[in-house]
Amino acid sequence: MPQINALRGFRFNLGSVGSLSDVVAPPYDVIDQELQGKLYDQHPFNIVRLILNRDEPGDTSETRYERAAQLLRHWHADGILQTEGEPALYVYHQRYEWDGRMHDRHGFICRMRLERFGEGSVYPHEQTYPSAKADRLLLTKACKANLCPVFGIYPSEQNDAQRSLDSLVSGTAGIETDDHLGVQHTLWPITDVGAISEVTAKLSELPMYIADGHHRYETACDYRDFLIAQQGPLPAEHPANFILIACFSMHDPGLLVLPTHRLFTGLPDWTTEEIIAKLGDYFLCEEVEHGPEAAEAVWQRMQFDDDQALLALYVKPTQTWLLCQGTESVLTRMRELEPDHSDEWRSLGVSILHRLVINDLLKCQDHPKPIYLHSTSELSQHLVADATSTTPKISLAALVKPATVSHVESISLFGERMPAKSTYFYPKLLSGLVINPLRNV
């Protein structure tokens, strides 16, 4: 693993802001306009004003970044945000409900030395997009801080480092807050030098895989390089050589990867028979349910099957759900279509759906960007609303298996990146628990 360090993070002064729940937020990329407005109204010091400052009348292209930076400076100067007294690692627990059961995910927040992807032991697993990185770079240049941690996972079957940290905080009260989805987040700053050294030593030989936050990670590298171009080589311990990261073992029992289902628009209105014919010998198709409300029943039939080539398609004109089981021909054709990729990549459900089914068999390479949804209930709601709309847009729905943590590891080690929206690690990390300044304070 790249070098990890304790940091003197900025944290909200609860004496000034009151409830921590009022000032934290999910990551910027899952905040829509409605949630942004709610967070703005929730508290004048909510972190959304930094991570996703909204446009105001008369703004130029960079005004909102400058406004966020000004707020950060004022909040720190006024004591709204306080600097940790000593360098700390932050034990970070998340408790959440999913599928009727409570789950606990245990990790810690630290700073990690930056390495460009492909040049060290930090591995990406998904594609990034220039527009998102340009946005985050402008914000980083203005604020000179990591406002949100990236999400890292590392292989540690025994999870010794985390167990050592958890033993230090066992029976002690942490700093607790709930997010807008009801997930409980608890934080404990650890400043004991011996404990910090023990953790860093245990993790020193392990790789780190970026589970979420690829754009922010690459932006941090770009910001470091921007400073080097301006100032010359940075001292080894300059804060911009590091990034804020939350680290979790890949074997943590609370590590959950959700599926990302698709709603396609702009496709022809094929009948069930036409879809089956187009899938040909590549899939064995069975009509299993009817109606948009049946998405959950179909998912129950497939979610515990380990076969990534098992898909479900909702055929809009006939309101029919097809369960589509891939045959041996799937991998053969995927090898022909994607000769430069590994079999691991070619066997992913999302790769099969987009590259084989949508692009090759249905001949819809230039389809509009899908709508991505993680719950079947939400997917059904979209289908029902579209069915009663005077201007229906949805052509086809697809239920697809999520990539697993093992896929993340193996495909990353091949030097490959998965198709977009292959994984959705739940729950998201909170923004506003710890801020990492990228200048000496």
C-alpha cells in the first residue's frame, strides 16, 4: 500500500454548529438539485456549500468555486471548522439497514501518498470522464483542500489493522451522526503515535483499490502536478502529495456492492418475440413475469445466482419480463468483440449487457445514456410513471448483476477498467466528517 499518514484534519466545531447531522452531506456526485436545496436550507454551514456550491445570478464560470473557497476560509477563521490538535487517524464505522437486516462496516480515514494509476500500488477499476475531473480540479485549486474522502479497499482477510483500531475505541463514545438515508456514521479520532505506527506497518505491503472517487483521486494527482509546474518540486511531506481516503478491508462483512440496473430510452419498440430472436443462440430466454411492478419478483429469481451472464429484460410494448440465461456462445462472441480485454472483463454482466446485447445483437451502439437505478422498487416506479405518461420515453429495462469485490481486484490487477456504473458501494461515505487541508496549517 502507498504510505498512509495521520493528519490534522479540519472538523466541525459542534459547539458552533449544533447537530453534526445538519452540516454533513453525501458525496457531491449523488446530490441532485432537490437534495442540494434541502441541504442548503438545513443549515447555513452545511458542507454542500463547499462541495457543490450552487450557481447564483451573475456568476461567471468560476464564481461558485471562489465562493466555496471563501466560505472555507471564513469557517476556519471563525472557528466553525477547527484543526485537530494532533495528527490523527479516524476510526470510521457505518451502521445501515439493507434487505431487512442491519449491517456494520468498519474502516478508518487517513491521508495516503498519491501515486498515478499504473505507476504504483493504487489501482482504479472504473472509467473517468474529463468534465467531472475539470470541475473537481477548479474546486481543489480554489479551496486547497480535499473536502471529501475517496473510498479505498485493500485485501486483508484477517483485517488485523482494523481490529487493532476497533479495540482502541471499544466501549468509548464516538462522534455520531445520521445521513439523509438513515445510515448511522460514527467517528473516533486516534492520536496515539504507537497505535498509528502499528496500523501503518500492518498495511505497508498491501495494494489499494479505489472503490469510489476515481475522479477525485485523479484530480488530486492533477492538482499536485499543477503546483509542481508553478512552484517546482514539492517537499516530500507537502500536503498536496497526499489525498484524504477512507480505507476498508475487502473482507469486511459490511462491505456491500449493489447492482446498477438500467432504463434505456431511444431504442425501437421491439416485441418480446423480436427480442428473443435477436438474442438468438446466445441466450436462453424465458417469459417469467408481466407488468412493470414485477421487477422485484424477477430480481428475486436471479440475485443469488453467481452467473454474471444472467440478465433480465423488460420489453416495454408487451410489458413482459424476460429472464435471459447466457450460453457458452456468450464468452466466445465477447472474445471476438473485445479481443484486447481479459476474460474477467468480458464475463462481467455489465460488459455483456452493453457490448454484446445492446451494441452487437440489438445494433444500438449510439443509444442515449441510460438511467441508472439501484433498487427494483425505484425502477418499477419509473416504468409505471412512463406507462401513464403522454410522452413515454423508456424503451427497455435491464436488471444486471453487480460486479463483486473479487472482480474489482482481479480486473484492476489486469490494468483494465470496468464499464461505467459496474459497482455501487453502499452506503456512501459522508462529506463533512473530516477535511484534509492541502496547505500547511
